[in-house]
Amino acid sequence: MITELTYEEYLDTMSEEMTDVTETTDATVDIWPYVAHLVKHGIVTQEVLEKQEVEIVYWNEDETFEHVLLPTDKEEVFVVVVVDLDEELVIGHHILDLTNEEQVPLEEE
């Protein structure tokens, strides 16, 4: 079963500062069974699953949520698998389109 998070639900898992932990942490949760379901629904390619491709991994400031960005066939579009670090489970995914201004949180000046 997969759960597509709304944009608001996705934002609720973020913080003002997100930390890149791609190189500094091991996987907390095995996301690949969830990704296999995303492949079955045509959301992620089989190649991403087979090669376990990850673009980048972020943690929020409280270290309660992890965002695992998976590549797609479209430039600047990612499937973000969201992990609840406290519960140690995948809570869902969100398709992040960085070319869509409405989907990119603006930095406060």
C-alpha cells in the first residue's frame, strides 16, 4: 500500500533548515519495499529500484522526519519518500516538482 502525501502534509514534515545526511547516516528504515509498490503504480522506474538510486537524503531540524529523494525521468522532479524517524516507518511519498513555484517553499529574507 502506498500513501501520496498532499503538499501540506509534506510541508508538515519539514523544518526551516533541512540537513543533508546523504553521506553521514545509514538508512534508518528499509524504504525499498515501499519503492517496489511505487514501481507497480508507475511512480518510480524499475531501474531506480534495482539500482537503489537515491539523489539526496535530508533530515528536519528535530530529526523526526527523513526525506529520501529518488530521481525520475523528468529533470528537477523527484519522488520524496518520507520516513517517520521516531516510528521508524515510511509514512508516504510526495512528488516534488522544483520547476513549479507553488511547490518550492520560499526562503525568508
